[in-house]
Amino acid sequence: MTPSQNPAPIFLDEFCHALDPKNRVTIPARWRATEADEFVVIADRSNDFLKVLPEEQFRAVGARVAADPRITPKERTDFLRKLSSSAKRMVADKQGRVLVPEELSKTVGLQGDVVLVGAYESFEIWNPTAWAAKKQADENSFERVADLIGL
């Protein structure tokens, strides 16, 4: 199937899983578009969680940087170099498991149980304690935006 026939999923919900002894986590079936999905993972700038993007979303970041007239050519090069050099590729096996890079797991404090959090066009991997705190901290912001858009 071509990408146009198989659109990227919208990542909804949250799922509690555990990293297995090989540091793998299972991606929920409804988040997978094919049998061998590929994702790009980066540590969020806050180092609180891992941000996981389908490859087309990662490419879209580069396109946004290239199209933004506020970004100079040097800044574009520097940004894309740093982003790309810190990103890792994750390929799901037939059971939907991906190997979470150990250095990134350590950076954000992942071990044992983790929470996979839908973030619309991407998803995040959180330490459960950090996720519970973030969810609580974001409640006012969510309520404000929901009111603004009439949700």
C-alpha cells in the first residue's frame, strides 16, 4: 500500500505498558499503520518524555523549518543537524514492539512501567509518575483552550 492509501493514524488515548528486559515496548495495534511501522524518537527538550513521530511527521518538521522565513539558513542547518543527530529510528517488529534506545530511556527516566500517551500526530512515552504530574499541571491550560474552541 502506498502512504496515500494508508494514512498515518491519529494517536489517541493512553496505554500503560512495561519495558521488557530488552528495553522494548509494544505499540498499541490501533497506532500501527502496517506490520513494520517505522518511527523516529527524540527526547523532548524538557527531557521529561520521549516524543515518537511517524517518519512523515518527522519530515514535516524539516519542511516547516525550511519554509519559515524567520529562520536563517545557518539556523536551519544547525537545527536540523542537532535534531537529526539526536533522533533515533525505531522499527516495530511483527508483534508491534519497538526497541526504545537505552540512552534516551535513561535521559527521561524510563524503566519498568511506562505510559504511551497519544498526542494527535505523534505519541509520547512517559514515566508514569512524571505523566501523572504533567496531566495534573496541564488541566487549567486544557480547560482554557477547550472553552476557547467551544469543546
